[in-house]
Amino acid sequence: MMDVQPPKWADRFLELFCKGYLLEEIQGDLYEHLQKNYEKRGRLISALMYWFQVLNFLRPFAIKKSQNSNITIMFKYNFLIAIRNLKKQRFYSVINISGLAIAIACCLIIAIFVKDELNYDKHFENHKNIYRISSHMLFNGNEFRMAQSPAPMKDAFKSDLPEIIESGRFRTHVPILLQKGDYFVKQENVAFADASILNIFKLQFIHGGGENTLDNPESLLLSRSASEKYFGFENPVGQSIKSSDGTLYQIDGVYEDLPHQTHFHFDVLLSMEGYEHSKNTVWLSNNYSNYFLLKDGADYQEVNEKLPEILKTYVGPRLQEMAQISIEDFEASGNFLKYKLIPMTDIHLHSNLGAEIEANGSMDNIYLFSAVGLFILLLACINFMNLATAKSAGRAKEVGMRKVMGSRKRFLIAQFLTESTVISLISFALAIVLVYLTLPYFNAFTGKNIVDPLFGVLNLWPYVLISSLVIGLLAGIYPAFFLSRFQPIAVLKGNLSTGMKSGKLRNLLVIFQFSISIIMIMATAVVYKQLRYSQNKRLGYNTEQVMIVDNTYTLGEGLEAFRNELLNDSEIENATASFFLPTRGGRSDYPFNREENSGAEHAISAQVWQVDDRYIPTLGMEVVSGRNFDDSRAIDTASVVINQSMAKRLGYEDPIGKKLKRVSEENKITIIGVVEDFYFDSFKQKIMPLVFFLNSDANYSMAIRYKSDDPLELVAKVENLWQEHAPGQPFEYSFMDQEYRAKLEEERRLGTIFSFFSSLAIVIACLGLFALASFTAEQRRKEIGIRKVLGATVGNVVSMLFSSFSKLLTIAILVSVPLGYYLMGKWLEEFVYRTEIGIGLIIGSCALVFLIAWITVSAQSFQAARSNPADNLNHE
């Protein structure tokens, strides 16, 4: 009787692997050792030693024969056969693996992009309960969708809605100059923030960030990057930093840089307590990004349903006061004002409103790129199938022999699926290498900062592993069933065509491949045509030969002297200082009425730009009637210049001399000029009514029109002059034509992506066509030999082989052109000002595909046509 029982799982494991006739003897010996060890070393040590001895018997002589050993052996030999075939057919293996690897690499890049986009703002601790409010207003035909909302909303909603447990605001700020040593440095990404915003977003503080953070009106927070920029690696909390206007800010804390997957990236947060405007009670002015933290389990849609009643409480009286109209009459006349909470995690992909903190992504792009990635992968799998079936003739006798020797169909299928899976795994390995090699270019192109997509934050490796197996099986399933269907007697007799059934499916796959290729080429052509349209469109102002100098407000009263010295240079034609430039942001709108109207029901919302009298001539705008401002005429301070859209909305046949007035004001403003409409927004937006006011104090930046042929020399001259007038202040400049081209970056980037993927699609499709041409030539080898004996030329044979593919391409064109026309027409509908697709673009796309296909088929057809007919006939 033993004093100790052997470990249960160790005993079961031994019984599982040990041969039956050895088990009793081995277990007996182990029990004896267990008893001895227990007496000498105790229970724990004896149990561990028992496990060790069990594992020590895990040797070939002791392992019993598995019931699945035949399957194991089959997979082992299938794997060896797969490797042997890859070596034997090196050329096709290289084409197959490289094509699949490139397609998979593209899909992985797209998957990285998509997953990164879908993960925006999910790193915040409370991300599931954080919501931002947006504004939607229709006002006398002018419709606004804004990401901003009124200043008093923060406190009002928190007190009236029990679902809200915290509220806070951001108010974006223009770049400021902060002192670094003896100089001032321009600091981007600045905003005012309520102290309560820290309770919502839970920023990770490196230094400071305790109680009373941002309570002081002259306090601020720095991001890690901003802190290192000014203070190196020391802790700056408690220190002060000076701005160019002399304000000393106390540093309350330093927080960790926000990940790139965030819809805002403020590097400096100024206390909202120091911003007087934030205390206003104006409900009709939308200038703040309001965020709310809801209770766990609160339904934000239910909160949205309560907002209309709250608006009546707060907005109604203000509307009555400013526009002399009740909110009921306001809505009855077709106007409306709505506010809506949206989840913070939806902002990046589902919110493209006016006054977004940063440019957001688009869910449409996610769908578009996912579809492109899927199509590219499908093309590669189809290509794999065509290459496999094209080489089927070479393997027909192998299959026939194996069938004659007794191999069952399912074993043959397993063999071919093993081959395709091996190719898939090798392709995935190469694709991963390609992804890591191209990742720096991907980051530079998309502005992202992804370092390790497989094992980093995105953690894509499980998807990659599963996808490699699934793609291997999907790509190999058709060839596996196709090859295993060979009739062994017919094949061994040499009657290959009887042994293999014809492949209508192959033709359908080729049609599908080229349909996708034609659509993608059409898409590329349309995107570039729209881009060219945008580049060549008359803008209503001249972007050429205009240099922009920023921070001119720091010159103060020296601005005029600076400008006068610039104008003394013969190479400088004119210079204007303003906050508003057509190529930049900085917008402001206000409702206006004709002089005889009052109230909001007739008001026209228009952009309001403060400019000086040099603005219009410097930017090359055309005054179509009336005149420009004249700084020497005192009356011009009560006058405006409007654009053609404003003139049209006002309905004046001749607007010169007519008067306007702001809603809620009685002072009248005289129209002295009308300028040609000019584009100051995206081509997706209609040109808005605009009103210029004369105000020489709006001087954030200066636009300088020059006639020099050497811009670098001009920059040096302007910089020298700047250093004389603003010593220690940073000199920053740009060129207006470059800024305009940057506004077209989205279309340019989309065009580049489509160019790349359409090129890839056509290459993969041509590989499939090449395989099919090879297959057809092999099948018609005897026919080609007979035709050549009877006098057919090489051209006749090539023409014969290409004719069958021409039918497939024609069908592909008939399928793809209407679909491509429809899809790209839908894309162009996003633009108010757009190009047309045109018949030339369609014919060009189809001709290009036809030409590439002809070259692909000809390469294989020429080889078949030039072969010796005697060899062909002997082969059969």
C-alpha cells in the first residue's frame, strides 16, 4: 500500500502516450520511485520528480501508434510534395508568390490604415461616456453645420440634464509667441480650456496637474513636447513663461503628448478663466467646443430628444431680443436651430463640420479603401487559380498516375490545398517584410506614426495568421477540385482536353479581373481630372507671386513703416495686412439685411472680412462695379465692398450706393463696390456671400505681391528688413500658390492612392491573363502545329489566340463602364464645382486596358506561334 498517490494528470498523460504493453511495467517502476522519494523528500518534491520521470519517458520507443498517424504522414508528404513542386516550377512559383505577396502587403497596409482610423480617441479612460455637441442651423436659406456651440451651454446643460456629470470647453487660439531664452518662439496648437475639461479627458500628467489646476487666469499646461522645447528635461511646474504681449503665465502641469489617434492635439492649454469672452451669455454665437461626460448607462439619444425644449428656454429669449422674432415664428418660417450630442469616438470618421478642431477622416474612405483592398486580394487569388489551372497540363499525368495507383480524390484535394497554403504562408512572410519596409513611407504619406503594426498597439498578428490560412484555402480550393477531377484514362492516353473539363469559371474570373481594373483606371482618371480642374479653375484672385509673412501683429505701430520700406523696393508691387486670406482658415459670419428690412426673416448670413484698402489689388481681385476702399476717405469706414454672391442674394439690380445693416443694429452701411466671386473654401462648398469692411488693425499676416524672378533673394531681403523692425521675433513666411496647392492635397493624395492600386490591379490581372494565354497555347498546341504546316503565319496564330481574349475584354468593358461611370459620378457629386467624366476618358481607359492585355497575350502567343510545328505534333 502506497503512502502517496501519484499526480493524477501526470498519470493520465503517461497513459495517453505510452504503448500499452510498456505502460504497466513503467508505471510500476515510477510508483516505486514515487514512494521512495516521498519518504526521503516529501510530497511536493516527489510529485515534481514523478512529472519529470513521466516526461523523460516521452521517447520514440515508448510512444504508442496514433490513430491519426496516417493523416500525419499524409500531411507530411503533402508538404514535401508542395516544396518539391515549388522548386520544380520556379518561374511560376516566383510569379505566384510575388503577386500574392504584393497583394497581401497592400491589404495589410490598408488594414493598418483602417484599424488605426477606427481606434481614434479610444485611449481616453472615459471615452465611452464622452460626447461633443454640434450645431445645425438653417437661416433664410443659409445652412450651417458647426462643430462648435455657444459659450453658456456648458453650465446650462449640466444644470438641466441629470445625465450629465461633467462639462467643459475648448476654445482654439491662434499661435502665440512664447519666450525661449532671449527669443520668442511661435507656439502652434494653443487653446483655452476649462479646468473641468481635465475631469473629462483625464490627461496623463508627468508633472503637476493637482488640485486647482487652470484655476488661475494666468496659468497654463504644457504637453511633454512643448515643455522640452522651452525647459529641456527639467520640471517646469511653478515656473513662469512669458508671451510676446508681456503676459507671464504660471505653469500648472506637464501632460503626456496625446497619441496621433486623437481628434485634437493641443500643446498649450491656457486657463479659460483668463478669457473674458468665455463668460458671455450669448446663445446665438457658436465659438466653443463643448464636451460632456455622461453617467454610466445614460442614453445620449434620450438626451438629444430633450434638447429642443432646453433651446426654447435659453435661445428663445435671445432670438427675440436680437432678431425680434419668437422661436415659434422662427421655426414656422422654415428656419431651425438644432444641437446634437455625438459620441467622441465618432468624431474622427463621422463628423466633417465647420470649425472642426482638426481635419477629420472619413468613413467613406474606410469603405472605399476596404473595398479596394478586398478587390486587390480577390485579383491575386484569381490570379493564383488561373496560374494553377494553366499549369494543370504539366500535372495531369501526375494526377492520373496517382489515381491509377489508388489515391482517392480527397487526398488529392488535400495535397493541392496544402500546396496553396504553403504558397500563402510564404507570401504572407514576404508581405510582412514589405509592410515593415514601406511603413516609413506610409507614415509620411498619411501623417501617422505607426511603428509596429503586428505586435504594437494595433496588434494585428492574430488576424494575419488566420488570414494566411484562410487565403491559402480560398485560393487553392478551385484548383484543387479542378485538378482532382482529371479523368485518369483519358489523361494517360494523352488526350488532355478530354481529361480536363473546359473552364467557364476561368473566363468569368478573367472578366471580373479586368472589370475591376477598368473601374480603377477610370477612377484614377476622374480623380486626376478633377484635380486638374481645381488647379486650372479661375479662382477670382491670383495666387502667383504672393509671399505671406506671418506674425505681423507683433510689429505693432511699426507695421506701416515696415510696409513702406517694402514698397520702396522696385521688385515689390503691393502689400496688404489682414487676418483673412482665401487660402487659409479664419472665418467669421454675421446676418445682414437690406436697409428697408428688419428682423431675422429676411436676413442674409455673410462672411465678414476686415481688410485694408490694399487688399483687393494686392490679391489681384477684380472690382466688377463701383470702387475699392480708399483709406484717405473717412466715409469708407462706414462702407463695404461685397462679392457677387452677396449682391445676388440682396437682389439689387445695381447695388452701388445701396445700404445694408446688421441684424439687431440700425446703423446703415453703404455698398461702394462689388468684386468678382472668388473661391475661399473647398470646391465642395458653394461660394458664400461675403462683405469686406475697412479695418487696418486686422493685421495678423501680410501678403506681399512681388515681381522678382528670384524668390529666395526676395525672402532674404524681407527677412533682413523684418529683423530690423522686429528683432528677436521669429520670421515666418510662405507662398500663396503653395498654400493653395496644399488645399488640394486630399484630391492629390486620393489620386496617388488610386494610381498605385489601379497599376497593381492591372499588373495582377495581366499575370492572370498571361497564365490563361499559356494555358490556351498549351491546349491548342496541336492545332497551332497543323495551322503552321498549312501555311499560317505568326501573325495569324497570334491573332487567333488573342481573339478569344478580346471577347472576354469586350464583356469586361460592357460590365465595368456603366458601373464605373455611376460610381465616379457619385463621387463627383460631392463637389459643387466639378469636371465631367466625358466619353474621351472612358474610351481612353478601355483602350489602355486593351493595349496592356494585348501586349501580355502577345508575349505568350508569339512564343507559341514561333515554335516548331513538328515538335507540337510529336508532343501530341
